[in-house]
Amino acid sequence: MPLLFSYGTLQQPNVQLVTFGRLLSGIPDSLVGYEQSMVAIDDPEVVRTSGKTHHPIVKYAGEASARVSGTVFEITAQELEQADRYEVSAYKRVAAPLSSGRAAWVYVDAKYAPPT
């Protein structure tokens, strides 16, 4: 099953219920090599779902000391597609390393995604 790391609204129970139809169970972890900021959300459906006009977003910093705290969830491939539909175009889904040593999908700033 895919792992999904969330540092933002996908950790909210109300967003999980709307996006996945269930509450997710996850464990704390941190994203390695990224820095967090905020982005304005102009999609009314996403704002309605999250209750927020600004969401956290991360950009690739490339430094091993950079860390962003969050939660890693085990989800299905279908739920990963549902998460893709929830996220706005400012985000890009990439595989990224976690401090636990695992790798997970994470939504990052599309303008500052890591080199592939």
C-alpha cells in the first residue's frame, strides 16, 4: 500500500472524511530536505473542505538538516488518486525521504519540486 506524508490539511479529520470517506490512522514522521511556508488557495471547493484560504506548502531545500513535521499514512492506490484530486495545481506529488528512513508520496510546491 502507498505511504502518504501530510504536513497540512490532509491531517484534518474533516478533510479526510470528504477526501477518502474515512478517517486515516497515521504515525508522526518528518520530511527530510524541505522547508514549509503557506500558499493562498483559490479553489472554492478546497477552501470549503478545509475551512482555510491558506494551506501549508513545502519547497525542496536540498539540505539534510531541513525538516517538516507531519504524519505518514498508509492508504490505497485509489485513495492516492482521491488525494490527487483534492490538491490544487500549486502542488505536485513526489516521492520523498522521511526521517524514519522510509519514503512516501508528498505534495510539494510545484515550482520548487526536487530535481528528478
